[in-house]
Amino acid sequence: MQLVNVMHALGDPTRRRLLESFHRARADSMTVDDASRLLQLDRTVAFDHLETLRSLGLLVADEQRSGRRGRPARLYRLSRTEAVDLSVPQRRSGQLAAAFARALTDVPRGVELAHEQGRRLGLQLVSGTTSTSRRLAILRDLGGDYRISHDEVHARNCVFREGCGTEPPVACHAHAGMLEAVLSNGDTKMELVPAGADGRGGCRYRIRR
């Protein structure tokens, strides 16, 4: 019954956006007013969405006094760092991805092979696409949330996270290869070096041009 309830709750696009915003937010917690401003919702509607997610165990709530008179502010935060992945019938693709990643660690040049396969995937994704904005949109369509500076790409949501946790980090190199192919365009060539997890479900890559 819990799975059915979660599926029903996340069938609402606004509620999905709200849950995604917790995974992508810089802050650890969010108030009703924060959610209302972020999604441009009436405060009561935002509260109802937050409480629905809390009742399903996807969020937890604490109360914090602001020092002013009145009721304390309720702070919502994720009850877990993992992404919610639903499938009917249930699949174990994450476990399979992790098994493949571990297997590659025993293969000579496993890291290089993962990087190259990631690059090939990226080239397939942007085949025939030269627009930088469209290439970034393709990354968003994958579920990625990237912040790009002059020397770093910050993947705030690692789309290959289920394959992480190996040493050497083959999933990180596959991700880096994919990003290289998507972000390199025309005379702009980019090489990415995995720089590790950010501690919030994402990862960072140093740019070498």
C-alpha cells in the first residue's frame, strides 16, 4: 500500500518538482514559505504538498524558533539522500549497474573504457545538435542538474549514482566522458577529471581545457 501511495503522490507534477527541489537545493531544509516562493504556490497549497511528502516518509520536519513571537517555523528536510526510484513490476537496474561497475574495476584499462563509453553515449545524445542551450536541455532531460564554472562542473544530481562506490570510480569516469561529449562543441574542447562526491548526492569534475 505504501508503494501505491507514493506512486499516487508523485503522480502530481508539482509534488515531484517539490521533492526534486530538496535534492537540488543548496540548503539542507526548507520552510513552507521557502516552498511557496520556489514553486510560486499559495502558502496553504505548499503546506499540503509538504505534509503529503512527510506523511509518506519522504520528508521529515522539525520546528525551529526564529526568536520572534508566534509559532515556530516548521523546517522540512529529506529523510533520505537516495533518489526515489519506482517501477512496476519492481526492477533492480541499480544493483545491476553497480555490479557492472565493480566488474570493470578488475578489467585492464577499466577506467579508460568507462570514460570512452561515456563519451560515446554523450555523442549519441547530442548527435546533430550544435546549440549549447539544447545540449544543456538534453542533460536536464536525463535528470541531471549541472552548475558549470570556468574550472568546474558540479553535478548536483548524479545520474549514475547507483553505479558509484567502486575504486577506481568507473561510474564517475563514464559520467565525465558523457559530459565531455555533450559540453564540447565546435572549437571548445573539454576534458573532465572526477573530483569526488559533494556529500549531497552529487559530484564534482575539474575542467582541463
